[in-house]
Amino acid sequence: MSLKDRSIAIVGGGMGGLAAGATLGQLGVNVTIYEQAGAFTRIGAGIQMMPNSMKVLRRIGVEDALLRTSFQPYSHLNREWDTGTVVRELPMPADLFGAPYLCMHRADLTDALASAIPQGSLRLGKKLAGLDQDGRGVTLHFEDGTSATADAVVGADGVHSLVRDLIVGPDEPLHKGRIAYRAVFPSSLLGGRDIGPSRTKWWGVDRHIVIYYVTAAKSEIYFVTSVPEPAGWLTKESWSAKGDVEELRAAYEGFHEDVRAVLGACPDCHKWAILEREPLPRWSDGRIVLLGDACHPMTPYMAQGAACAIEDAAVLARCIEHFDGDDFEAAFKLYEAVRKPRTSKIQAISSANTWMKGGDDDTSWLYGYDAWNIPLEAASA
Ligand SMILES: Cc1cc2nc3c(=O)[nH]c(=O)nc-3n(C[C@H](O)[C@H](O)[C@H](O)COP(=O)(O)OP(=O)(O)OC[C@H]3O[C@@H](n4cnc5c(N)ncnc54)[C@H](O)[C@@H]3O)c2cc1C
């Protein structure tokens, strides 16, 4: 049977699900994405896309659109929280790792990914409630009482993944008592002050803040923090929970004036719990496989969660193609063998929050990775 005769259902239309829709669609597979939300809302948050994920985005045809809308920082800049002393700076020209480094609004990335999936492949308002599989395929059951069938299913349903619960078993994500405040707001509120040409991470003793522009025109600023939070608040992250901007400013009181100027200009903010998880024992069961935060959720400290989900999408498509769409179980095992060592390493470093803190970390294994060209054979040996 050829790939064009195969059907794959993707549960979740986040970054990973949309990217998988695009890579599988390019193979000619009949792909359908089931997303529980009734519409994509414009979440006020930025996102960094490093050269490793930009290589995937290039091949699915959205690099040019993102270059037009995104901010291209000069460098990864790491500074001391109070003096502003530079502890590590990595200039990131596009030719260093074979693709650009971009900072963008999350909604612009979602729009770009949604433009790359096959026409008519997205079903909104479809919340998965259960799955059944046998030797011939998988049946998906939705909360609205409807069902659908596919030859295989990709669970791209995020950190609280139901698909993961169904195939690996339920457990709770780790919440280590830290939260992130975040906001996107017009740069004009800074009264002409420029935050500089880089993406800057300000390292405090027990907290940090990352600040960057999210548009090519530098019209909007984004920041995201990590601060300790007394136990009891939010163990389930929520993109809509509001934070108290006065509490936020107080948490960064002694920081450098460049940080205080940004927080002082910020009109309001959101906050959410930072969750992570130990690497899972396995990522697939028969014709069902996991992708993105569903199988390797991580802290945001290396800015690699969505990047890894997007890399997954490229490698998963290659593994399915490797077996001509004939043996999903083998394809999914190969995909896990190729991807898990890398995502587990990133999960661990991200959890420790040591990346580019001032050490001489080799950055080429992370940003130089090319999901389209890493060998599959070594992993299958
Ligand atoms: C503060 C913060 C900053 C970050 N910054 C970066 C960054 O700069 N760069 C980066 O690469 N990553 C970053 N990340 C990580 C990134 O946001 C995630 O890793 C990424 O969104 C994971 O994508 P996903 O598709 O796996 O999951 P999600 O984006 O969570 O998507 C899951 C989708 O599944 C849907 N869904 C869930 N359950 C069901 C169901 N039962 N039925 C149907 N649909 C369902 C959800 O509605 C959702 O749309 C950051 C994360 C945080 C918290």
C-alpha cells in the first residue's frame, strides 16, 4: 500500500500537531488534525525559534513568511541581573548554524504552521475522549459523541496528554514550585527606550527574566520570567490566568534599570505554572505514537519545547516514509530511538537551568541539528 493510501489522525493542533500535519501532508498521507479548541485565539506570548527548528520550518515552506514578521536578534545575550555584566554572548548570524534565529509572536507561528497543513485537514472543536486500536487501525472517540478512524494516531495533545494517559498510563507532571510571568505589550509604552538588538536573559540568584522584541518592526516587546512561587498555586498551567503586575515588579525590584524599565512600562501580565516530566518509558503503543510536550515536556529555559516538537514532526515523517507507511509499529519505534536521546538530554539541561549561564557549553549539537538529515540507520541498528 502506498503512503497516499494511508490515513493518520493527529490529536492536538498546537505547534507540534500542526507541524506534523505539514510534514505528513508533504508525504501525501491523508492527514486529519483534531483540536479541542473551537478557534485559535491570539495568546499574548512570544516564542523563540532557533536554527534547529527553523530548518524544519524552511522545508515545510514557512521560513519566508516568518522572516517577514519576526524579529531577528543579533545574539543570545546573557547578563548579570544587577550590574548587567555580560556572562555569555553568542552572536547568531543565519550562516552560523545553517538557518536564522527568530523571535516572534506565538500567533504568527501558529498562523504560519496552519498555512502549511493540507487544505481542509483541521477539525476544530473535537476533543478526544478515547481510543481503540486493533491490527487494522485506530478508532478515535470524541466528547461530542462522534468517532473517526485512521490507520495510525499521533498524540500531540500537550503536557496533559490524554493519549499519553491511554497508552503509557496516567501520572502527574512535576511542578517544582516555580511560575512564569509573561506579557506582550507595545514598545511605544517604553517612551522611546530601545531594549537593544539581542534577546537578553538576565540571570538573578533564584530567578531570571528573558526579554525580546517579537516583530520585525520592533513594535511589540515580550518578556517571560521564572520565579519561585509558594506551594499551592496552579499545578495545571493555564494560558489565560492573570498575574499581578505589582507583585511582578516587586519580584524584580533590585534588578538592573533596563529590566525595571520594561516591567514598569508593562500594563498587565499573565502567569502560569512551569511543569516538566521525567522522560517516559516509551512513546508508542502499536499504531499510536506521541509527539511534542505529550512525550517530553520541559521547562522553557532553553526555549526548545516547541522546537523539539517541530523536530519530532520531521523525524516522524521520515520514519513513516522509511517503512513506506507499511509498518507503523516499527516506524514509531525507530522515531523514538532517533529522538529520545536528544529530547531527554534537553529536558535534563533545561530542568537544571544552566544553559548559557556563563560556561563554555558547546552549542552546535543543539542549534546545528538538522532533523531532515540526521541518520536513521544508526538508531535502528
Ligand atoms: C513560558 C514558556 C515559554 C516558552 N518558550 C518557548 C520558546 O521560546 N521556544 C520553544 O521552542 N518553546 C517554548 N516553550 C515550549 C512550548 O510552548 C511547548 O513545548 C509547545 O507549545 C509544545 O507544543 P505541543 O504541540 O506539543 O503542545 P501544545 O502546544 O500544548 O498543544 C497541544 C494541543 O492539543 C490540544 N488538546 C489537548 N487535549 C486535547 C484533546 N483531548 N483533544 C483534542 N485536542 C487536545 C490543545 O488544545 C492544544 O492545542 C515555552 C513554554 C513556556 C511555558
